[in-house]
Amino acid sequence: MPAILLALVCLVAVGLGIAWFLRANPSTVARRLRLVLVLLAAVGIGGLLIFGVRFLPSFLPELFGLAGFVVTGLIARALRHRPAGGFSTPGTGQRTEARTAFFEAWIDHATGDVGGRVLQGRFAGRGFDDLTDVEAHALREACASDPESLRIFEAYLDHRLGSGWRQSDRKAGGGTASTGEMSRSEALAVLGLAQHRSCAERLLAAPVTHWAVVPSLPARPGEHPLRPIVAALAPGTELPLAAAGRTPYPRSVDPQHFRAGAALRPGAHVLVIDDTWVGGGHAQSAVLAARQAGAAYVSVLVLARWLSEDYGSNACFLAGLAGRDYDPGLCPWTGAGCPEPGSPPGAAMATG
């Protein structure tokens, strides 16, 4: 019986360790692995000295010399990688900091982390990682007048979104409020909801009763710019979603990231609308919030997706899209034609 209990405890510990590893920030994992390796080295040195004292006393001078050499090397490395201090909280290695007209920015050479803080404009005081993707692109446009700031922030976007965002940004069109033209995101929202809002209902054989816009995370003051567009077109009643405040890993999937503002009746079908899909963490966290509120069905409609050409098979996928125009007739859930009325439930799977 004690052996079985010990095995169960070990199994639970391994499971919790794997869950933490999958959700942890890579920089945090690297720092903790370095600490574990240092501790293991210390235990190994201590064990070697004890073994020498017990079984090989004639080799003690050599063993103490080896231990002193290793300890000196570890101390020298620790001194070399002391935190430099400053305005932000990167990893524990050396870093380079830069200050421009728009930013205070840094790069941590030990972990590869890049970050910074905005000094002026409507995003003043905000950290780079606190910005949504839409806000990050707006900030890039705002700092375009200063070449040094633009160069630094584009390097940050390369780190955050991958190099593919540059090509996407060159292709992105859209008007401005001053010309009265419709932006790309507005056009996609109108096309998606006007032409395909009934597709999810047909696929799940359940009418959409509620809609929800995924808010910015961490929470931002004011109305999300996508909400008034969706409110005019989405079927059903709004299910308000409130975002959490500061969260250590905003891009992870976590039911605590959003909170639904109302309880839902049995059988409710919520249509969740998000502006951009990078890793899917925001949309999937919103789905979990809708589920906790009592939703029986949740469908997700995302207006755009950021892809890095350097990741997996994305380069081949993007090459296959070359020369193809956007077809608003394609159903966002099936990737082909819209489901016919009376289609059997589960004929295709709704996102989310």
C-alpha cells in the first residue's frame, strides 16, 4: 500500500510539472532550469567530496582543487550575469537598454526577451506586452516619424509576431476616419456577420442566442473598437465579457482571463467574435468564460490571423495562397460553401 501511494504521489507531481511546463513563460523555464542545474552541480560536488573523504583520502587535494575550480567558475558566471536593474523586469542575464523619443526599450541577452515602455502619445506609460496586436500596429504608425523608435519597435514586433507581420502589413489596406472609408477589420466584420452568421446555427442546429466581443487583455478603459460594429449586425443579445487586470501570461488559455456579465439559460448558443488570432489564447479563454456562464454551444468568428512564415509549415501554406483573392463567399467554419438549411448537426465543426 505505501508503494502504491508513493507511486500516485509521483504521478500527480509529474502531471502538475508537465502542466506547469506547458503553460509557463519560456524565459521563466530557462531561469528555473539554470537554478536546478546549479543546485545539482552543488550536490554533485558535495557528493564527490564525501566519496573522496570516505574511500579515496589520497586524492583529497586534487578533489578540493577541482571543487574550488568549479565553484570559482560558477561565482564568476553569476557575477557576469547580474541583473542590470532598470525600468522593466526582463530575465536575469545581461541586457541592452535604449531610450528614444517614444520608448524606453531593452533586450535580455540571456533569454532573448524584448520589451519596453511607451513614453508619449495615447499609449504613454503602457508596456509593449500590455498592448493588443491592433494597438501595437497603431503605435507603430504613431512612432513612424522617429526612425530610431520605428526601428526598435519593428524589431519588437518581429520578436512578438514573427517576420510574417511585415508582409501582412504591406498588404493590409483600409481607410481612416477622416476619409470615411471602411477599414479592413470593419469590412471583414460586416462580411463575416452579414453573410455567415447563420452558418454556425445550421452546423449546430441551434440558433445563436447571444454574442460576445473578446475584450483587450489586460483590461483597457473604454469600449472595444470592434463592439459597435458587431452590435449592429450580430444576432441575439450581447453577453458582456470583462477582462482581468494584469495577468502574467495573457496569451495562455485560462478561464480566469474573462468573466461573463450574465448567467445564461439552458441551451444558449454564444457567438464569440475576436479581431485577431495569434495563438488562440484570447478566443479560447473567452469560450471558457461563456461555458462557465452556462452556454451549451459556443462558436467563434475571428476576423484575421497573424502567421509567422518561420513557424512550422506556414511558409508552404502562405505560398499556396499567393495570387488568390479573398472570397467572402467561403464559410469561415467549413472553409468551403455555406451549409445548407437542414444540414445534419456536426456536418462540420464550429471553431471553439
